[in-house]
Amino acid sequence: MATVSELPPLRVLPKAIEAPCYNRVRLALRRLGNPLRLPLPQHRGLDAILDDQTWVCVDTICNDFPVLAWCGFAVQGRDSLHTPVDCHVKLYHWKAGLIMGTALDALDTALRERLAPPGLAMGEHNAAG
């Protein structure tokens, strides 16, 4: 598997990750393991590999080739949990920009499901909140 540090991206874009999504990834890394790998069912053949520094979406059909990666999270001196976190998104596939938003949404959904208390459905969790 090629890693994102070994491959030059086709494009690098500035991005801001909403605080709930960023915080959920940090919580998952603490509770579920670091690094953490999980499939993104809404995107066939796409898995997310998360660690403290980088969130990479890889193509499982093509030997875990990186498709896109969020990195360079600006958390130095972060003193609030409700503000977005600036970062960069690196695109490694010429069509990665088309799935950038939906892949992040799928990652957030997958983490919500993995972090939910056993036996509690997503709809019930939101209604109880």
C-alpha cells in the first residue's frame, strides 16, 4: 500500500471540518483504537483509515490506494470544542473532489453508529437527545 506521505497529491485544498465531526473522530480514536479502519458503506470499495494526524480514504479494490486525505489539522492552541477545525484535503484521484463531501458525511455516519450505545438505533439516539 502506498502511503500519503509517499505520494504527491494531484491537488491540495483548504478545508474546515465541522467541530462535531472532528470531535467524533477524536473520540472514536480514543475509544475504538488508533489507528482505526472502517468501511464507508455508501461508497463501495472505500475505507477510511484514521489516526491522529491524517484521515485517509483508500480504494480497497486497488490495493488500498489513497483517494483523498484530510490532514494538517489546525488544533494547536484550540480552546473550544464548538468551532470548526481548519485543515487541508489532498486529492489523489482525479475524481476525488466529487466524493469529498459525501465521504466525510459517510465517515461521520459510520462513526456515529460505531460509537452509539449497544442496542440503540440512530433515530432513537437523536430523538432522546
